[in-house]
Amino acid sequence: MTRTIRRILLPALVGVILFTGCTVNKDIMFKTPTDYKFDVVGDSTAKTLRIQPNDVIQFRLFANDGFKMIDLVSEGGLRDAGFQNRNVFTYYVEYDGVAKLPLLGRIPIAGYTLRDAERMLEEKYTQYYNHPYVQLLVTNRRVVVFPGGGGDAKVVPLEQNNTTLLEVLAHAGGLNKRGNAEKVKVFRLDPSGKRKVFEFDLSDISGLQYADLVMQGDDVVYVQPNAQLATEVLQDLVPVITLVTTILLAISVVRSFQQ
């Protein structure tokens, strides 16, 4: 009977060990081969936020270089705050980068910085107003951050137009103790709808130049976790050790009855 148990026990143990070994470090996403060619950050990429499809834009328009807006503040005070709010409108940048604006109709606006978009719209509104003054604000920007711990991802709203990579990592609580500072990846949509993949080494002071990269809406920041082979193998082997101990105890009990 003992030999039969051993014949069954040994293959079972090997199978369980192999099965549990397949779960080691399965929480690490977006692995790249050693020869993978990451995209290069251009000079224009790091300067400022740009309008892109799916943005929600807060739009304000005044004539005479904004004189009336300033006049309302100085003369009416809080009494006219409700009137000013009625001059704020929200528009949606469609998938093709076009926004439908008053009088102008459908205007391509994606790819512009906020300042450049304001200048472009002011120029177009000169045919309807004297010295038009335009204000734009993107209101729905956010970045998804994986700090490297596996289950601690966060969605960080971009409340400032020039929020940097370092700032969104700080909002997410910094790098997890398991996170690998040498492999900080940023996934970014380009105008064609494809994701560009950047990788930065923030482990020493030379990486400071990348820490100031300005985040764009729908960016994904992924800090690759360090592999924890020994820890996870040990965790996976705990049920196996428990099973082995139980079987050996059962064999010992059976032997004691046979004697």
C-alpha cells in the first residue's frame, strides 16, 4: 500500500509544483524584449499640453480684447458672477480632431497648444467681432498611473495644463517599493490613433530631464515591477508543502495501524 501511495504522490507533487510555478510574476504587464526599439521623445513632445480628440474644452469669447469681461469684474463685482458663468460654454473635440464652435462651425483644433488654438480662433473671429479675445481650458484630462506594485493603479486628473511625469507619479504616491525606477514606461496616443511607447530611467539624477515630460490626456504611466521569484515561489509552494505534510501524516497513521 505504501508503494502505491508513493507512485501516486510523486507525480502529483511534480504536477502541482509545475502548475503553481506558472503563476510566478504573472502580474507584470507590458514586457518588452531586450532589443525592443522604444520611441524617442522629441523637443516638441515635452513642452506643453496639446489639444487632442475626445477632449472637452471650456470656451469663452469676448470682444475688444476682453475689455467687457474685465469691465464686468471691476464694476459689477460678485453681482455679475452669474452673467460671466453664462459666457462659459463647453465643446467636444470629436474623433477626427474637429470641434463645432459658434459661427465658425466645424474647426480642426487637435494638435494645437492652448495658446496657439486661442490665437487661431481669435484670428477667425475677427470677421465677426472687433479684437476678439478667446479663452480655452481642457477640463477632462487624466492619466492612468501604475506605480509598480501590481494592485495600486490610480487615475490622476490633469488639473494643470503643464503637469509633468514627476508630478503624476507624486499624485499616485510615488513608486511602489517593488517598482523598478529604471523602467518607467509612458504609452501615448499619436494623431494616427496608435500608441507610442517611451521608456525612461529615473533611477539616478540623469533621468531628471525626463521627469519634466508634460503629460497628455489618456497617457498611461507604467512602472515595471521587479520580479519576485523567490517570494512568489515560496507563496505558491505553501499549499504544496501543506499537502505533502498531510499526505505524509496519513501514511504515518496507516503504517501505525498496520504494525
